[in-house]
Amino acid sequence: MLNFIDVQYKDYIRLIRNLLAFDAFINGNSFVPLKMPNRITVGTYVRSGRKTAYFYEKGSYYGRTISTCDFTDDNDLQSEEKVKAIRRIISAEAVLQQLQLNEGQIDYIYKMVTDLGSRVAANDLLVPLNMIPRYVLGTGVSFDYGAPSWSKLITKMGTRIDLCLNTSKKETNHIVESIYGNLNTGIPQILKQVSLQEYRDCLHEGMFNDIPAKDTNLRAICQSLLDDKADKQVLTFNYDMYLERELLKGLGCSSGNEDEYFRKLENEKIRTVLPNKKMMYDGRITIIHNHGYMNKIKNNVTEHGIVFTNNEYIDAYNTGTTKCYTAFYNHLDKTCFFIGNSITDYEEQKIIRRRHSEVFSEFHFMLQKEPSLMQKSFIEKSFFDMGIIILWFKDYSDIGEFIRKRYCDNKSEQ
């Protein structure tokens, strides 16, 4: 049994709230924030149609007491008299007894929220067995194909500045550092130094390489999609179309059929789309390129909906009604696996935080290679506050093995 006396006063409600939210997540129920005048509320747990409100009770047991009340009509909670009549005062330990979490899951949440002890939990323990993942993909999934990371792309542009303008290494480093420090102000600065065609050439490099023979994480992702073990809606921030090419390969398409796909951007199994506010799904694997994509037919490269410069980025995310914002926000209505995506972008974090604040029992997973122990603790806690649980892997390739094991019909490597 957890020792609630050790929990700092400021962390107590947060702990109870996260235990209830994670219990709802694991067991397919819902837990939502609850606002009431003159009361500190924990939230409302909904299971099998029954609603239970949890409130914080002051003045007893060192403030470690909770009251609950079952209700059907939300209006009942607006009356203080009605709440007093139907509430039950229970201990924090009694709240634990209501949960359907195992000891390891409870211990993980306890340590995650309170920082009391190191957080160790097996990935299989944290991911519900019946969960169908929905993918959010970043540049990391394309590294095996020769696509550059963001930092490498910027370094290439810095090199172009040297070649085009004869700037000193110090001046180039200053420009590159400004981009690392602030993406949105850095990009226009570099575009003033390099012509449009120069930076577009940089963007194209690494986008159209041959598919490697070795197994990759992206190939495992594609296999899970083709085996109907993952949600068929995929959102990617990548400009490349390695995902489509791996899917076509998995379908046994010849190079000629690949060309046919890239001319139409759809076939009977998959389709490529740009973000749309009123996205309609038709049962096919739908790949949403939220920041656009680069298509190549024979030697002709075309760009579609590319979000890269400062103005393009602002236009994409300046309000909650823009296409990129809406597509990503709506994509989060099912449990997502973030792969190859560091979630360091401010706009991306803002959307995730908004979703988590609205439905507190929505959690997502970020699959990452383990960093140093010091970094790990800080990263885990900051992401958990957004509703992101990090699954750590010793090697990056282990992510693909995890997906094959859990979400592919053929468990062995290809």
C-alpha cells in the first residue's frame, strides 16, 4: 500500500487525479476534469454509464481525505446541498481499492507524480493489451533511409551560405545557432542568405533514396498497418514518402505500380492526403502529411502543402481552426504512438496539452531510445504532465521489434 503521508501536500490531488485517469485509460473508461464553485475537485470517473465525482475534503487526516458521490444528472453537482446529501467521505487508501490497476502500474504513477523513488516499469505493463495504436511519425523514422535530421538539414543550409556568400565560419555558426535556439525566427534569417532554389535543393536531398534491404522501424509500422493491428489513420510531419513506398512494397507493388500510385496518390488500400478540417475516412490506410510532402515521378519533383518557413508555420498553427492544427488535434482522439518525434515543438505541445486538459484519461506513448539516467527522469516527468508516457528502448531498432511482437501477424523479422 502506498504511503500517502509522504506525499507533499501540493502533489496529493495531482496523484489521486492521475491514478484515476490512468485507471480509466487502462480499462477503457473515461476520467474528465470537473469544475465547481467553492470546491477543489479531482474529476469525474465514468464507467459502465455510471458517473462518480471525486472531491477534495479539507480539515481532516492531514488533508488526505476524498469524498465521492454517484450522480446521473450533471445539474445535481451544481447544488451544494445535493452534493452534501449524497457524498461519501473516504480515505485515499479506499480510492486505491476502487482501482483496477495492478501493483506495478500504481507504483509507476505514484513515483511519476511524487518523485519518490525511481520509476521502473516494463513497456508491456504500461500499454493496454487490447489497445490499437494510432501513429504520429517524425523524422526519426526516415533516418534509416538517408533522410536528414532537422539539425543536419540546417547544417547543410549553413554550408550553402558559406558557398554562396563566402561568410566566415563564425558568421555561419551564428546563423545556425539562432535556428537551433528558435526555429521560427531562424528560418527567415537563413532564407535571406540563400535563394529559394538553394534551400529547396537542400530539402530534396535524402527524400528519394532507395529502400534499404534491412529491417527498419518504419517497415514494422507498415506491417502492423497492413495486418490490421494498428489504426489506419497515420499522421506524419515528414516531407518524404518512405512510408508510402514501404506500404507499396508490403503490398507487392512493382515499380510501375508505384509510379501509378504517386500519380494518383491513392489505390484500393492506401491514400496520401494533406490536412483537412473535415477529413473523411473510407477504410483505407490514410496518410496525413501535416506539413506537406514531396512527390517524385520519374525525375520530376513536386511539392505539396510544404510547411517550412516562418510564415508557413504561423499560417498552419496560428489558431485552433487552421487545417494543420485541427488535423493534429483530431488525430489525438485515439491513443497514439509517437515514433521518431521528439515532441519539442511548442505548437505540437500546446495541442497535446489542450487535449489532455479536456479528457484527462487520454494518454499517448512516445517510443524512444534511452538517454542518460539524469535526462530520463526529467523527460519522463515533463512529458507525463502532457499525458505522454515514454516507452524506453535500449536500441532504436528495438522499437520495431516491439511493434512486430505486439502488432504484427508475422512476429519474426522479415
